[in-house]
Amino acid sequence: MPAESDALMVETDGLTKRYGDFVALDRCRFQVPAGEVFGLLGPNGAGKTTLLRLLMGFLRPSGGWARIDGRDCFRQSYEVHQRTAYLPGEPRLFRYMRGRSVLRFFADLRGDDWSRSEDIAEQLELNLARRVAFMSTGMRQKLALAATFAVDAPLLILDEPTSNLDPTVRGVVSQLVRQASGAGRTVLFSSHVLSEVEETCDRVAILRSGRLALVQSMDELRRRTRIRAKLQGSLIDPPAELELRVECVDGRLSFETDRPLPPVLEWLARLPLDDVQIDSVGLRSIYDQCFAEEVDA
């Protein structure tokens, strides 16, 4: 969970990146407090990688600004890199070095204890004696993860950290993210795997065609419930204090609520209902709604 401090680790305002007439990122604005795990969701081409590269100062923004720990991401990129551990979407590693030598190189480069990366590689069940050239894509991803998570920096930026990994190893990566957050570090990562975002993140942002479509608190989402039922008679309006927006079409009643269920169920018990279904809303539903709105538009 986020640290109690109000300090912001990441903040952007009006952040935009254009390539001629093409807008890769359009007026993006959000804030990430220190200690939070913040996820980025969206299909290929939504702007996730462009956003992360702007935060790292690899791209000059066409408009707006971004800061990490109070430093301008483009004008003070050196200071930003000192405070950030970054895993690119397609990490490039030294092909003729052995895995152990790669981890030693990156640790020495930053003056970190390389044994930390060795411990993480062991958790990921990675054979460090093999040369990078003879590693599978998944093994190279594990090597890059070990090098990144071992960096002693307050911010982790991870671009698709679990790509090419099997479900068991993805679980280890989620555990590493939670450990980093528990130690007070901030984690910002993009993913296509809704389940790992739902399990790991404090908040999630959904990007759609370069625009920030939604920022959702996972705690709030977990409190949201969808109720559907078949109405066998007349509908009795819910009490005003429940603030429910109820739809009833062709005898099918449906609504969502983030309120405690007992008073809602007390009202439902007064209705002539059949086939009652009570489900958590879930991130998949929110994600699909964002892109259904795009299709409708």
C-alpha cells in the first residue's frame, strides 16, 4: 500500500508526444505517491511505452511536463536515472557474457551489492552459468528482472515485466513487486495481464489511443458489486440513501453498488425476484467498458 507520506514520486501534467500528425500520447495527467504500486493497462499502441520513455527522459515531450521525485524527467534525466530502476520492454543484454557476469556488471556500474541480484535470480530459478546467447527469451527476461529489482532505487519502472514468462514465474514477479512496495519503494509498470494488475496494484490507469481513459483505485473496485436478477412482479424503488441506479429491461433487473451489502440485500428481499446473481465487478469489466465506449463513439 502507499506510504503515509504525501510526497509524490511521479507526476505529469499535459504530457504529450507527437510524431508529425500522429499523437502517441495526448495531454496525460496523473500522480503517483511514494510507496504506491501503479499499473498501466492498454492494448498495443495505446501509449504505455511512450509514457514510460518520456518518464525516463529518453524522449523529449511535445507538450506538458513530467517529474520524478521533483526532478524534470527530460531536463534532469541524470538525476532521474539515479532514482530509478528501469526495465525496458525489450531488454538488450551482452550475448557473450554469462548470466552471473551480466549481473556483476550492472551491480558494479551502480555501486550496488551484486549478491542481491543473485538472490533474485535464484528465486526466478535462473541458471546464471549459461551465456546470454544460449538463453531462451524467458531466461533473458528473468536475467533482466534480476538486474532491475536488485537496484537500490526508490522507483521501479517496469515495461511488460512478465512477458515471455510462465504463470509460476509471473507469480514470483508479483511477489517481488509486493516486496518492493513493502520496503517503501514505488513501482510503476505496464502489463497486458489483467489478473496480475488486479492482484498487485494499488491503482491502475487505462490508456486508450494515447489518452488516459480512466484511473481506478483497486480498493474501490474491490468494493464494487454487480447484482442481476429476474423480476417476477412490480419494482419497488430502492431507498434514496442507497443511491442506486437500477435498470430493469424485459424483466431483468441489474445495478452496481460500492455500498455495504446488508442494506441492499434488505431492499432486495422485499422484491419478487428469481435467479439472483451477485458478483464482484472486477478489472476486466472496467477495462471492457472503456473500450466499448470507444467503439460506440
